[in-house]
Amino acid sequence: MPDRPALLFAANWKMHLGPGETREFAGKFRAEYAPAADRETWFFPPAVSLEAATAAFAGLPRTRIGAQDVHWEPKGAFTGATSVFLARAAGASATLIGHSERRHVFGETDEETGRKLRAALAGGLQPLLCVGETLEERERDSTAAVVNRQLNAGVRELDSAELDRVVIAYEPVWAIGTGRNATPADAAAVHAGIRRALMGLGASASRILYGGSVNATNVAALVAEPEIDGVLVGGASLDPEGWAGICSVKRER
Ligand code: PGA
């Protein structure tokens, strides 16, 4: 069996942890976590904590700091927004794109998500594109259609080299912050569909994470699935010791 890519553990802190708390978190996390060649840890703090996170995690191998959202315009009168350039200036090397809270709480459209994705690639930020269906869409058996629509809106104008740079997170909306999550087999089936779609568009490699109520108890079963290349975690990434434990989980073969 060919070697799998390094497992990716991504922490989405949402609207939690200011600069001081970020430094405190990093100190505790670094005391607990032993970096290893077969895993990466990425942190998506709030924009005000990007610089603190960049400094506090500096030197930790295979770590990235990322923004939670970016605007597609390079600069201008966009109150409250962060451009790719500003995120990079604060130390970010990655960004979430189209997180379900951006789509469903802030009303971001597929079209806007696509513009953000292209801006991130053009500006040198590693994008992590989030896709996933709502409960209503799942109950209508529309999971594959919704995920494909969101994926296509994001990636259809990209060439193969750009496609290979995009990491995908499949996060069913009904599983986010609810304590419910897809079974590893259900998630793996959706991942396989996403991978087929990406290959059909010309990708040669793809990394697909699962997200939605991932925690210390369920993470091992998820990453044991060959289709699951890592996890994107909200609530359970806010505790430094707990997060270090999740990032250290062994992958069963
Ligand atoms: P959760 O959030 O782990 O708290 O469900 C995941 C996410 O929104 O990325």
C-alpha cells in the first residue's frame, strides 16, 4: 500500500482565544505535543490572534497558522474584512474558505467562496475549502449533490497544479458543534466521492479532512479510514492538553 500523506490536524478556534490566551495555549500545547513526521498541526485563530499564534508556535515542525476567512479583494473599503495580504502580514500561510458558519450564518454564496479560494491561491495562502450538507439536505438524499455543487463552485476554474494545492474539509453542517457526527464509514463514502470529483477535474493528489464534533473519543476511528486524511476540529481544539492528545492519535493500519 503506498504511503499515505501526513495526517493533518486542523484547529478552528472560531471566535475564541485572544492574543494572551493564544500564547498561554501554545505554551501548554508545546509542553504536551511531540511533533512527528507523519502528522501536521494547523491552527486557525481569530484574526486578532494571528500574529500572537505565529510567534507562539514558531519553530514547531509541520505547523501552519491560518486565517478563518479572507476577502477576495486585495484592499479597499471592506469594513471588518481581512485580505489575503493582511493575513499573510500577520503570519498566516493558510486560510479556511467557505466554512459552514460563513455560508449559513453570514450568508456567503458559492460564488463568493470561489472568489475567495482563487484569491487565496493567487496570494500564496494554502486554502482549506469546507463543504458539507445541512440536515434537511441529508434527509432529502442530496448530500452528494450539495457537496459537488460547493466543490465545483470553488475549484472549477483551477488548473491541475492549483487543484493539488487545495485541501478539502468535509463537514456535515448537522454534525458541527452538535455532538452528532457521521460514522467513519459514512464520512469515508462522501470523501471517496469528493476525491473522484477532484480527480475528474484534473487533480493528481488530494487531501480530504473530516470535521464535525470530532473529539478524543472518536478521532482514532475516523483517521483509521484510508479515505480520511485528517480532521478539522472546533470545540475540542480549545483545550491545549486535549488537543495535543488528539494530534497524537495513532493511525491504525
Ligand atoms: P466542532 O466544529 O468540532 O465544534 O463540531 C468543527 C468546525 O466547525 O470546523
